[in-house]
Amino acid sequence: ISLFSWRSRGRNYDAELQKYRPEVALVEFGDYHPLKPIMVTDTKTRRGARKGSTSSSSSSSSSAPADPLSSMLDGTDPLSMFAAASASETPDLGRKRREKEEEVVGPDFEHWLSKRGEILARFTTTEKLSIQYFFASVSGKALSPGSSAVSEKVRTRLEELDDLEEGSQRELLNLSQQDYANRIEELNQSLKEAWASDQKVKALKIVIQCSKLLSDTSVIQFYPSKFVLITDILDTFGRLVYDRIWTMCSDPRPLPDGFTVEDVNDTAKETCLNWFFKIASIRELLPRLYPSSSSRNVDLGIQETLPRLTAMIRGIGDPLVAAYARAYLCRVGMEVAPHLKDSLNRNFFDLLSTFKQISAESVQNQLVLQRVEVPEYLTLYSPAINWILQCIAYRAPEPLLTEMMERCKTLGNNALLLNSVMRAFRPEFVAVRATDFISMIKECDESGFPKHLLFGSLGRSLACADPPESERLTILNEAWKVITKVRSPQDYVNCAEIWVEFTCRHFTKREVNTVLADIIKHMTPDRAFEDAYPQLQSVIRKILTYFHDFSLLFSMERFLPFLDMFQKDSVRVEVCKSIMEVFIKHQVELTRDPVILNAMLHICKTMHDSVNALTLEDEKRSLALLIIGFIRMVSFGRDFEQQLSFCVEARATFCNLEPVLVQLIHTVNQLAMETLRVVRGSHSRKTAAFVRACAAYSFITIPSLSSIFSRLSLYLLSGQVALANQCLSQSDAFLQAAVSILPEVPRSISIEGKLRSSESFLLDFINNFLATLLVVPDHPEHGVLYLVRGLLNMVQDYTWEDNSDAKVRVYISALPLLAAMSQETYLYSIPKVDSNETLYGGDPKFLTEINKLCETLIGQILDHLKALGRDESPRRQGALAFSLFGVLLAHGDLRNNKLSQLSVNLWNLSHKHGYCETRISVRTLEYIKHQAQQPDMVHLSDTVQRLALQSRT
């Protein structure tokens, strides 16, 4: 250090800015635009061209680089090529069959699979079930060779089909519902295994036994679910048979599109007929009917087969069993021939003719024996009737609905049928006739099927389509007269939840408020709301769908009392989150509406208070983001004191969510800067007091944050804001607080669940801090550069990682700051704040202090470079030496020969082992040569001549 003395070179920042300002050049764009896609023309080389030569057109087109994204548009990307290759291959049987089905049944048709889960969940039982379990194996018999082998084989299989002896099956009793489902799945697997092992007769026996189970109505309330489970097996059987026949049809060549019976080869026809003959030999009706339907080979004689199977169902005595058999046949019909509406209609009309059987003595006795009420029994028909009507109504013309309504009237407005009609036909058709449907509902017999269920089905249609405007109020009044009289809270809320959407869709807050009041009235007694949280949540969602004006929403008298019914914590929080999500999405303008603020604070407090020690971090983050979204939408305009009061209240309310506190501090700092903008030019006492209050808010809040880097960044930000508002003592307090907590920074921090070194984050903060210190004036009661010295002392005492150069890098970063502080005019300043350039006015003592500090720092850096040389760390040594060289070049006065010699030594040290990038070194030398041509930088000519490039040896 004694060999040289530091002196910063003088800087004229304005002149440098003008010198290095880029020149403005006019560019003729023509058709060019940087966002315009590149058009590449690919011209093929002529076939006769020599290898290595191209035509002029191809060479010119290749000069423009191909756009890698544009290739997707012409189908040459890998995925498109794969899809094209796949399309060129022969489709598998399953895909071909699906394509065939999609040709006639569009995506707007709701398939059976979408209803399966709902039926299984709805129709349950606690009664014990039984099942006939099949254990038979196919016994092989030796066949004598000769012409009689085929007939003997046929005879043997027929005997096996009849051979359902006692030892081949067993009745399993006392099964729970889950046990029953498990046994059915076992049968399904047995069917697949038997088919795979070429035991076709055994597979058929399993199907026959399962079909017999569909005649059992001993636990009648479980019958719809039993139907779903068993028809899964029938579907499996149908696919296996179909695929087998289709494979035969595709040999030796695939069938053409739109093939007819004449296109099918004789082998496939014979096999198909063989299956029908085998099934036709079954004596019992259901085991003969269901396999015939499930095989799906009826499309080889569809027009004759469907009517025959439809007529067979008329022989089923139990109306419930017959209804589901018709539903299954309609399922198959929609898959293989949805265009044959006559068969669908015939099944439906047959179903209507069996309604009188419901009141027959045999059925009534069965209900009495099983203790099942008539309304519950009628609901068992719903899945079957709904499905049949859905098939009929699919893409049906509007007059068909009129015909169905007339048939309902003929049957005395049968409620079950009327309900299915409303659910099956398009909502647009139903909405136009809403008044007519209401009249029919009024005339229904309530003992068999409750009217509120009918209004529920009507409400679903009206939620999707609008009735005539003149009829809407009448419709709502008529519906609510019935709904409000429902005694069961669960039945009531199920229906009310549906009609809330119609009310919100067509009426004002007055009508919605009335509906909410009625729901509260029905659901509050005996805390009935505790069993209806899903329906009540649906009510909230529907209201939020149509009401985005939150001042209007919260002005409903019954809205907040409605929210009070959500008393289960988890549900209450979910409801509050849904409200906040809609608020953040649709509240475009900033608000100061007291109605909105009070309600939203209440909702946000509910979310905040749900946080406890067991709350997951993701949940905390989600809640914090919602609350922050609300805080950002609150603005009191120029009433800054009211805004600060809101932040004070919010801090007390949301003290457990750190991201919210961070947002509040940012909001207060923005508030202070907004105050500065509004009152610029007139810094009154009142304004100064307000800014100090903002600073006090931040100073009190920041220590409560657990994240050390959040505290550091906010101390620095708040100090900058206070300084911009000429609050020097507050700024000093923030900056000193930041320096004082530097020793608390841990050596590693957790980021996304992984421990990482904190060194890079700390260096970034210190560099930002140093940049701020340029404009911070020294405190009159402290020494010169007290904040700079305090920061450097903390850096020196901090426990850095082993083998770390971070401390020395901070020293190198501090040198440009000290050089900037020694200038007569600073690079930047803050209006109405006198920095050290004004306070000291270029005082020689001040400059001497700066130079001494620079010499000390350089001495520390050089000592570290020597230590790295002893530790044989040439790469680290070279990097640091080059960094220090750059600082001396940019900020040091190299007219000092010893300082110039030091810079040359640093250059040589950085290149000694060849680790410095040659490209950077060359560009640096070019820059120095360019600078040496300037009149005030001639002294660099001597320096640049002593700088040589060295490579690794």
C-alpha cells in the first residue's frame, strides 16, 4: 500500500453520456417487419445436377434461415409425422368400430358410461345380497375322426350348455354391497380368461348365469346398481364376440366402408348364425334375451332382429325388470343403428303400456314385503326411462316433444314419465313450453312422485335455456310456491339450489335476496344446513356467476347471513376463497366502497384465521395471494390518511401471513411516493408528518418478518422512499437497521424445499445497498462515510463460506462507489436532498478519507490474491485480478505511474495461467486503445503497450 496512493480519475458524466449515446439512423423497412413470419421457399435441385451444385433459385432460397416453428404448420414436425404414419396403417378393430359409431352418434350424445357412476352411487343398500356363483369347467371329450366329428362337436357343446348341474354352481349368501360388486368383477375376469383359453361355452355359461341374476328383485332398491354391474359383463361378452366376428370378416381383406351383408364372407356369417342358434336354444327368457342383445352382431340383420328382441321383452312379467331390459336394448340399438327410431319408439310405447302393472297386486305385495314405499319404488325406474327417452330425443324434431306431452296427459300426467320427458328433450324445447309443463305438474298425483322433483327437472332446463320473457315471473312464482312447502330440508335445498340459477339469470338482487331469505328460513332450524353444504356452496357459485358488482352483491341483506350458515371451518374457507377469486377476476376498478371493504375484510379475516400450525405452506401461499389481490384493489384516492388507516387495520387482521405483511409494506411505501408526487414543490408540515407515519409503519412491521432477505430488501426500499421524501433521519434508521442484521444472514437458505447457498443473494443485496449510499448524506453526529464503513466492517466480520471470494468481491464493488463519491458532481442525486457532494464541496479532507479507504480495500484485495497464489487457486486468482484491473481502468487515475504499474501487474496476473477468456481480453484491449485516442486519456497509450495477451502453457 505504501508503494502507491489511490486517486480517482475525474469524470464528466454528461460528456460521457453524449459521447456514447447511440446514433439515430433512418431505416427503410419496406415490407420487412420483425414480427412478420419468415417465408422460406424450398426449390428442389434438378435431377441432372452434379453432386455439390445447386440451381440459383435453390441457393437464394436457402440463404434465409428456416423458421423452426413454421414447420409445424405444414405437418412436418415429429408429432405430425407420427400421426400421419399412424393414419396410413390399418386401424385396429376397436378404433374402426369407434369411428363407425361416431359416424352416427355425435359427441353431443351423453353415453351410458357417464351415467354409470351416478347410478351406483345413488342406488345403494345395507341389505344382505346373494349370488349364484358358477364354477363349472369345460370337460373335454375325445372325438372320433371322420365326417361325424363336426356334428359330434356341436352336440357336445349343446349338452354342455344344458349341463348346469348342482355341483357347478353355488349360492353365496349374506353379501354386502361391496362384496357383491367384487364377486361380479371376479365373474367378469373369469369370462375373459375362459374366452382367451378358447373355452367359449364356459364363457357363455357365465353370461347365462349373470343374465339370470337380473330376474332377482329380492333387494329391489339395489336393482339399478345390480343392472349396471351385470351389464358390464354383458358388454364384455358383446365386445369379445363382435371382435371375433369382425376378425373373420376382415379375412382376407378388410371390409369396405358402408359394407352390407353381401360383403361378409361365409365363414363369418356361419359363425354369427351359430352364436344366434346357441343363444336361441336357451330355454329361459332373460338368459336368451340379454346375450342376444349384447353380442352386437345384430347389425348383420338389424332391421329384423331389433323388432324381434323388442317383442321378446313383452314376456317379462316384472315391470321393473322389463324396463331395464328395454333400456339395455336401446343402448345396443344406439350403438349399432341409432337411425332406426322405430325400434326405440316401440320400446318406449311398450313401457308406457306396462305402467298399469305398477299398481298390480303382485308388485304391491312385493313392496310391502320389502318395506319399500311407492315413491321410492318409482324412482327405481328413473335411470331406465331417462335413458330410453334420451335415445328417442337425441336430435329429435321439436314436434316429438309435443307428442310425448300428449301421451303423458293420456296417462293422467304420470309424474315419473313427465319427469323423464323434461330431462330428455333439449332445454330449448322445454323452456318454450315451461308454462304448459307447470300446468301438467299441478295435475300430477303427488303421492306417487313428489312435485318438487318435477320442478327440479324443469329448473335444470330453464337454467340452460330462456323461457319467454313475459312468462318468467309467473314461472318463478309458481315454482317457488311448491318449493317453499317442501318439508324435508334436504329435498327443499336440492330443488332450491336448482332454481337459484334461474332467479339470478333473469331477475334483480331483490328476488335473489328473497330466495336467500327463504333458504335461510328452511335450513336454519335444527342446523339442517350442516347436511347440505354442497348444495349451499352451489348456491354461492351460481350467485357469483351472475353478480360481479360486489357493491350490489354485498348490499343484499341476506347474503352475509347466508354465509354464516357455513360453520364448518374447511367449507367456510372454501366459500370465502371462491368469493375472493371472483372478486379478483372481475373487480376491475379500484374501490373505496365501505360496504365492499367491510364485507371483504370479514371474508379475508375468515381465511386468515383458518391458518394454524398444521396448515400446509401451499395453502398459506394460496390464501395470502387472495388477500393480497384484495389489498391491491383498495384505494382511497388522495385521502392518504384513510389509506394508511386501512393498512394499519389490515396489518392487525392479517398478522399471521407474511406475504400479506410484505405487500402492506410495499403499499405504504407506494403511498409515501404518491404523496411526494402529488405535493411536489410544496413539502408542508402535514405531508412530512404523514410520510414519517408511513416510515414508522414500515419500521414497526419489518422486524415481524421471518425471512431475513425480506427484511433486508424492505429496509433498503423503505430507506430509499424516506430519502426521496427528504426524511433523512428515518432513512438513516432504515439503512442502519439493514446493516445491523447482516450478521443474521444464514449461510444457506431453503428455496423450493432445497437448501442453497445464500452468498449470491447477499452479494446482490450489498451491491444494491452500495448504489444507494452514493446519495445518502453523512450524519452530522457520525464520522465521515459512517454507513460505508459500517457496511464494510459487517462484511469483514461476517462468516463467509470456506474458499469463498465473496468478501473480496464486495471490496471490489465498493471501489466504484468511493470513486463516484470523490467526483465534484455525482452521477445521480435526489431532488431537495443534499448529498455529500454538497455537504463537503470537494473538501480535501473528505477526498483524503476516501482515498485512504480505497487504499485499504485494495491492500486487502492484494493480500487475498497472494493467498490464492499460495493455495494454488489460479482460476479464482485470475478472475479477481481481472475484476480489480477493470475497476482501476474505469475509476482510477492511471496517470499515477505506480497505480498504472499495478494495473499492468494485475493484467499479467489474470493472464498468467491462461484462464482469462481471450475474447474478453481482446475487446478490453481494443477499448483501451480507443480511449487512449481521447485528448484527456493519452496517458493510456503507455499502459496499453505494456499489456500483452498470454495463453495457457
